[in-house]
Amino acid sequence: MQRITLASRPTGAPSAENFSLETCAVPTPGPDEVLVKLHYMSLDPYMRGRMDDAKSYAAPVPIGGTMEAGAVGEVVASNSPAFQPGDFVFGMFGWVSHGRLPANQLQKLDPNHGPITAALGVLGMPGLTGWHGLNEYGKPKAGETLVVAAATGPVGSMVGQLAKRAGLRTVGIAGGAEKCALAVDRFGFDACLDHRAYKDASALRKDLGAACPNGIDIYFENVGGKVLEAVLPLMNSYGRIPVCGMISYYGGAKGADADLTAPMIWRNVLVKFLSVQGFIIMNHFDRYPAFQKDVGPLVANGEIQFLEDIAIGLENAPAAFMALLKGGNMGKQIVKLV
Ligand code: NDP
């Protein structure tokens, strides 16, 4: 089997030498464990944080340790009565071709209910993140205006589509003309602005203000930096900001993303009475059944659209991950392993 380990810790953006592709023996499942041949694994922005030796909500990957990831695949051996060879499952296997996990850490998938890759994106952790963050902390109301960046990714596209269904005006922010067209044509955003086309926050704010004539009631925070700086003065009183991610800072803020200051943030929070709520979805997995009940049928009948960007081969995972952090992905980034 093959696995990718953390060879060294990056400073700023990760590079190829931070990863090591290794060949090792396929593990033998112990009592109540299941051995799985992985078909697809997920690449997600949070993995950048795991590469740092910094205190966070989750432990870092140790040097020489296998990179973390959710993955889906087929059971090849099972010491649990709950799983049989041939079953398809999701679990946190890591960047590996084969993996072994206790049965109680696996989720069974039904391949007759759509592609198994959906468990990594639209019906997996990122979809749940968008659904929970929007409903729980964004508290959307018909007639309001929502802004979200990384609008064509699995979180942003879920947020935009759910907000649109709830009767809001939805304005996306994405990198490049192609992603902006995708946001409007496929994910139903009323408008989408290309953040890369603006040299600083004030230029972006001018067009964002025009796209949000009634101000912004919900800013679903995925990125921070220049986008947040553009948004804050446009927020309406009693606006809500679910703080989901801040990808522009993950490798250290650079350029216009580094301009935002604490006084500007707090002044807007104070004078506009904003509600700002951070959340980490791993603390809310108990919401998964409700999410699946609500969103599963909408994905099955095409009312919620999704898009996947599939890289081929475990050996290409580092390059796909580095591209993801810079916006190189077009939709949910996945790696096909077989
Ligand atoms: P995406 O697939 O959308 O990929 C990340 C995207 O971020 C890139 O494609 C790029 O899109 C955008 N981006 C990168 N750098 C910048 C920048 N400097 N300014 C603006 N946009 C940038 O990722 P996900 O949908 O998986 O995740 C979206 C966010 O949600 C991330 O911040 C992630 O960390 C967070 N998250 C948080 C969770 C939680 O529990 N709180 C759980 C899951 C995700 P573009 O080219 O359009 O700019």
C-alpha cells in the first residue's frame, strides 16, 4: 500500500518537499476492525493547519505521520459483524491507498444513492458546514442579502444555494471569470465578483456595494483579508457573521489580504451591533442526520447542485492540495485512488 506523510513543516505556502510518498505493508485488521481499499479521498483547507506545530482545535500531524483526510472505499476484510467485504464506507483514513479503522468509526454508504464521492463534499463535512453555519448562526430571513466568498467551493456553493432557496439575495465572491460564471449559472447566485480583479478592499467594496443595494445582512466568512475588509462597512445593523474559515491567512497574510486592522473590525462590530460566531463543524456532527434528511433529497433531485474536481492518483495529492489553497480547484477537490 501507499501513504503520504508529513516530511517537514511548511513556512507559508506548502511545497512538494513537505510531503513524502511511502510504500508499506497493507495493515491487518484487529478485533472489530475493518480493512478498506480506498477509492477517493478528500482534500480540504483545514489540512494546512494540521501541518503546523501550533496549538489549535485539533492536534498537528507529527513529522513522519500520515496526512489526515476523510476517504471513501470498499471493505476488503472485516472483523466486525456490522461490515462485509464489498460494503462501501466513509472514514478518516488519511492520505492512504488502504486503511484500517474500528467499525464504530465508519459510516456505511449506499452506492445506489448517487456517487460515493458525495460523502466527501456536498453530503459530507463541507456540505454540513455550510448548512449548519448558515442556519444556526446566519439565521437567514427572506428578503435579506447574503455574501459568501469561495463561492464555488463545497462550503460556499452550499451556503449560496440554501440562502437562495430561503429567499435571500445571494452575492458570491470567487477567483476568476470562469468561477464567477459558474457561481451564477450553476449555483444560482444573483451576482458574483472576482476578488482577483481588485487591487485592494476599497475597489472591491465599490462594486460589492452596487451588487448589494440593500446592504449585507449575512456575511458567511470563509476567507478574511481583503474580502472581509470590503464587506464590513457594508454590513447592516444587526447583521450576522458566521466565522467558518479564513483561508487568506492560512499560509500567512500577504499583499492586500494583510491590510485589515483590528480597530476596523471592532468598530464595525460595535457600531452595527454585529453578531460574530465562530464554529468548528467537528463539534456539531450530531447535526448530521438532520442535515442528511433536509439536504439529501435536494441533492438527489438536482435542486442542490454540486461540482467535483477530481485529481488522479495518490502521488498527485500534494500538488492538488497546494493548488486548492490558491484557488486552483473548480469545485470540491477530491483525489481518485484506484
Ligand atoms: P474551497 O474548495 O472553496 O477551496 C478554498 C477556496 O478558497 C479556493 O478555491 C479559493 O477560491 C479561495 N481562496 C483562497 N485564497 C483566497 C484569498 N486570499 N481570498 C479569497 N479567497 C481565497 O474550500 P471549502 O469550501 O472546503 O472551504 C471553504 C472555507 O471553509 C475554508 O476557509 C475552510 O477552511 C472553511 N471550512 C471550515 C470548517 C469549519 O468547521 N469551520 C469546515 C470546512 C471548511 P477562489 O478561487 O474562488 O478565490
